[in-house]
Amino acid sequence: MQFSNFGRKITTDPSIVELMDDLGNALAKGDHVAMLGGGNPAAIPEVQSLFETHMARLLANRDEFRAAITNYDPPQGHPAFIQAIVKLLNDQYGWGITPANVTITAGSQTGFFTLFNLLAGESTGGTRRILFPLTPEYIGYADQGITDDMFVSAKPRIETRGDHGFKYMVDFDHLKITPDIAAICVSRPTNPTGNVITNEELQRLSELADAHDIPLIIDNAYGQPFPGVITGTAQPIFNDNIVLSMSLSKVGLPSSRVGIFVSSPGIAAAMAKANTVMSLASPTLGQALAKATIADGSLIKAARDHIQPHYRRLAEYGQNVLARELDGTPYRVHEYEGAYFFWLWLPNLPITSRELYTRLKARGVIVVPGEYFFPGLTDRDWRHQHECLRLNFARPQTEIDAGVAIIGEEVKRAYSSVTSKKISIKTN
């Protein structure tokens, strides 16, 4: 069988496919020690109970249940769910948006595929690109362009903090918005690093986007108002040149596949039309289940009282385990500001993160090598991208203990061949 260029591109083992295969195969075999590689949200009993209660209510209402499973919603999304989102955002932030600003997609991953390819790719003026102003970035973006070379990334400025911490900052001194840039895209908090770009950085990016008449896309999957897996006080922002994405996945409904995009009416309408072509309508059941929890405030309360504290406890525990098991190595962990990942940097690691991943996988520990998280980076020789791992700390403590212990052993084994050499840290 001969595939098209698009067919060949999407079937050439994208990194996200390998990640999902590793996770699925390890779970199916049941021989894993620690599943620290995936992005599945934690099963928080109080949150699960909330959705179970509302599912029972939905099942008890025959007309509403039948409508949720037998009727196509408009391509833009379930009208009552959209109304609930609009009211929530206006009440929380005073944005003054209307339903015309909101589009629901079959998960954020599908929504970003639609959005990126609406804005970038081949056009009458040549190839247009999406700029990631702060790499590393989300692994799921890397293979979403229908055309090649659709993404370009800017290397960060790295601030080391204390003995074992660091933080990525946008390097505005070297950030260039060239004529081929169709949009700027950031995630906040960032998957994989847990980084939250500062309010000042976000404002400067918004001003740059506005000056060049391009959108600023903000992936808010882990941020406020839900699930709120964020340590500081950073709040989402919105204006006419911003596209803000949210998700039901990280509140504990990943299988519902509901992505929420807030944008200008023009972009919202274009995404709704794309929904029609690709899937006729947006998935209804998850929206029908979640709308009441948004309307009555119970989802926001669950985020505040259960989701945020749960991940904060896990993060504190995981940090302590990392400090214990990596003691004696020159490791650094990105400052934790949100999401549920640790970004481990091993300066001057004698092997690549890919090789370390392979060694860990052979011992039943699934992580994700850092090199996957630099989409569009032209400097492929930059050593830093081969010195990092993403670790999901939203796992049972027994897995964290066992998995990080093995990581510590393999890291020390890797460094042991160069212990006589002085280890220096170069950030650029």
C-alpha cells in the first residue's frame, strides 16, 4: 500500500505513539515496576465520587441521558456546556466573552491539530510556522503539522537555583518573530517541566503577538480555574489575539475527550467548521456530565479542596525521594510550579537520555527521554536536550520509591565512568 505524504508522516512512529505504546504494553503485561512516563491524571477518590454522583443524576434523567447519547450536538459543542463555561470565565475573570468565543473539540490534542493546521503550513506566501518561545515543550505538539518544518523553537535562558534547582525563562534578547511566524504557542503550566512562565513574560508575549498581528496560543490544561494544578497565583488572560485552551482530562475525565478553546469568534467558527469535516460533532457525554459540576461550582470546589492539595502532596513526596536517591550526583530538577511532572536535568550525562530511558525500561521503569520535548529546535547539537528526563510523580508512593531508586542506580552507573573528571554546567 502506498500512503500519501501525510500518511507517511503520521505513520512514521511519532514520539507520542512510542510513548503511548510503552505505557499500554507495560500495563498490559503487568511486569512494570514504576510507570513514571505517562500523563494520566491521578484517581482522586473525592473527585471520582463527584463525577459518579453526577453520572447517576444524568442516568436518572431519561430525557437528558437519551439526548446525551443519541443526538448530535452542534459542531461548536454542547450549548448548555458552552454556556456554563462562558458564565464561569466571565464570573471568575470578567472577560465578557459570549458563546461565539468557545469551541469544543474531541480532546485538546485534536483541537491543537486543527488549530495549528488552520494557522500554519503551506500558504500562498510560503510555509507559515508556529513558534514555541520557550522550549522544551509538550511532546504531543511535535508531530501535529501536516507539512514539514511547521514548528520552530527558541532556546531558553536557564537560571540555576540553589544546589539542585533551575528554571527556564524566555530569552527575549534572542527571540525573533520572523515574517513566517503564524502564531506563538506556550503551555502554562508546561508539560514536561512544570514551568509557569511569569506574568511579565506572558504580557510581553501577548504584546509581541499583537504587534505582529498573530495569535498567542496558551495551553492551560493544568491551570486555573480547573484543574488548578499550579503552585502560584498565575491566572489565565484573554484578549482578542489570544487562544486559550482548557481540558476536562486533567480534572479526571481523560476518556471523555473534551477540549475547550476560547478565542476570537473568527477562530472559534473556523474550528467548529473543522469539527464538522473531521467528526461531524463534538463528543457530548463528557460535556453533559461536566456541565452541572461547572454550573453549580462543585468542580471548582473539588479543584481547590482535593485536586490541588493532592498533587502538592505528591510533589513534595517525590522531591524528597529524588533528593535521597540522587544524592551524590550533579542532578538538577526544574523548579516545580505546576502540572504533575518532574523535569530532571543531568548535566554532562555521559550517555544520552534515550540510552538512559532504554536502561530504565529494561528494569521495568518507564520514563520519557527529554529529547522528545524540543519540537522545532534547529540546534540539534545542543547537549542539554539529551540530558533530561520527564517523570510523572502522580503515581502511588510505592512506585515512586521503587522507580526513583532504580533511576538513582542507573544515573550513578552512568556517571561512574567519569567520576575522575570535573563536571561543569553549561546552560547554553
